[in-house]
Amino acid sequence: MTHPAGQQRVTRDTLRLCRNKPKPQMQRAHFRFYAELNDLLPQQRTGLTLTHAFEDPASLKDAIEAFGVPHTEVDFILANGSPAPFSQLLRDGDRISVYPVFRSLDLTPLTHLQPRPEGDMRFVLDTHLGKLAAHLRMLGFDSLYGSDCLDEELAHISAGQQRILLSRDRGLLKRSLVTRGYLVRATHPQEQLIEVCRRFNLAGSIAPFRRCLHCNTPLQVAPKDLISHRLPTETRKHYDEFHICPGCNRVYWKGSHYRRMASLIEDLRSNLLWS
Ligand SMILES: [Zn+2]
């Protein structure tokens, strides 16, 4: 049992120690963000060298994210002229250059911080990007989406299934668990589609109308006689080719919806060709 007097003495000693402890000195590091990373900074800070003041050493990841730039946007960091990992601790006087993924510039063999894509591109989208998910499925890309998915689940799906997490929520992309992600800048679904196709070089991999727009399952050819009882009379009369979704049982044919989507895909392709 502690004696009350001893307790008092400890408290006084502790206070004295606290008073004598030198205050941590404010340190400063200087950051420069390049290319489209500037989209993520406030207007008045773009293209400038920005000073970051800190007391305790922070990792480069945390310091970069303090500017509002999720680590998923950053592919390469130079600290005082040398490549640096996200985990490197910031030091007083550091000069840090931060670069995005360059689509048309091959930085190999430099140290990329974003994983290189392997095989087919697969996505998982946050709850605000339902239309973009349907558009990506229309182009044939495996795109998971659930309107009631929690952020925690999205981060786990992305990490566990190695899917690129598409989001407009910077907080979600700052989670350490998320190593593949992209902050969608545009607000209109068609502009978002162009943006994502450009960012991930999807133009050459487009395989339209092979995946269910509603549940993401690959479609199968359906013989007309097997599904004709489910068709509207006019459709039965004018169409002979059908696909069915084994996931949700929807039937697809090349009606007015198909023609609208085909024209959207044509616009997208010519847009990507000139970008
Ligand atoms: Zn389906």
C-alpha cells in the first residue's frame, strides 16, 4: 500500500520532472507535389513548395496525408533527392518531392510505391459510386459494389481480393490496409468513367456486354426457346440473341438500352483515343 506522504512526494517529483523536461522543438520539412496530385491541394497551394511543421517525427505517409493526399495517389517519393518509402520518418529540413502514377512515363527501375497491376483489373467501389460501377461492368470490368457496404468491409475486400478501391472519400483511402486505390475526382458518372479508364489504361481491355450490370456476374448465352416465356411480345418478335445472368437471372438482348450503351462506349473510345 502506498503511503500518502510518499504519494505526495512522487507527485511533486513528477511535476518537477515535467517542468524540467525540454519542450520539443518545432521542426520543418518542405514538400512539393507534382502533376495531378495538385488536384488534391487547395487552389492557393498548388504548384508551390509547402512547409510542414511538426514536433514528433511522423512517417512520410502521415505527413503527405496531412496535406489531404491519400497514399494511394502517390507512386514515388524523393527525400532530399533519394527514393524513399512511405515508412521513412520525416527529419528537420527534409525536402520531399511527391509524384503520382505516370501513365506515359516509365519510371522503371525506380521504386514504385503503388503495386503494379497483374492480370485483369478488378475493382471495388464505395457506396457513392453505383453508376460508375454499372458503367465499368458494362465495359466488362469485374466491379464489386454494394450500396450498404461499410468502409471497413470495403478496405478488407480491397486488401483481401487485391481489388482497386475506387472512392471519393479521402479518409477511406488513407487507411493503411488499402494499398490499391484511387480517389475519383469527377462527379458525373460518365466523366468518372473516362477518368478511371485513363488512370488505369483500360482502353485496350474493354470487352462490353459480357457482365451483368446489376450483380457483376459474367453473362451466358441463353437459347431463345428457354427464355421466350419471359419476354415482352415485341421483344420475342424482333430479337433472337439473348444472354442471361446466372447470378440474378436477368435476361439481356440488344434493344434500345443496348444501342444507347453502344453509343456511349463509342464516345468513350474516341475520347480515350485523343487523350
Ligand atoms: Zn445479375
